[in-house]
Amino acid sequence: MTENTRSLLLAAVATVTLAVAGCGGADEPATTADGGGGSYPAEDVCAFLEGQIPALKAIGGPVGRHANLAGGLATFFASHGKPENGAVLDAAVTAQCPSVRTEVLTLIDVESFSSF
């Protein structure tokens, strides 16, 4: 891994950590994503994620895709309120749009938004 790639990955991880940081968790699927800045329908998150798929596919590898999605999610959360944590986001999109969730997570090479 080159120094530039490593720096990009660290920046992406830091962005995502800030975007989805919170305390507590959710064990059951949600139809809304509750965030510190508000609550919004999971379908909004799903529509955003689905819209990101073409751009993610155009990026050469999972590190770049991960960084791109992290930036996009940070922008999305800034205007919609952020989920309490990655588990809340994961539960919401699992319930609302499981196929979109699977495709996005496959493209960024992670198993869940909890580990994103």
C-alpha cells in the first residue's frame, strides 16, 4: 500500500467515524434513521446510496470507493442529521433496501455499515 493510498484510507475512516459516531446501538431494523440532527425516512438513505452506485462502480478499487462514499455520506448526514451509529444506519437500510445495501457494501469491501 502506497503512502498516498494509506493517507486516503485514513482520511476516509476518520470521515466516516465522525459521520456515524455515537453511543448506544439498535438491535432491530428501523424504517427511519434517527440521528442527532433529526430523523428521516430510511428511503432517503436508500435513494442516496442507490444514486452513488454508478459513481462507485466507476472508481477503480475499494479504497477509492470507500473514500468517495465516506465523503458523500458526510455531506448527506450534514443536511439530514446523522444516525446514532453505523448499526442504526445498517439496520435502516437492511430493512428498507437490502439489495442496495448489499451492492454498496460489496463495492466498498466491508460487511456492514457498522464496520464502515
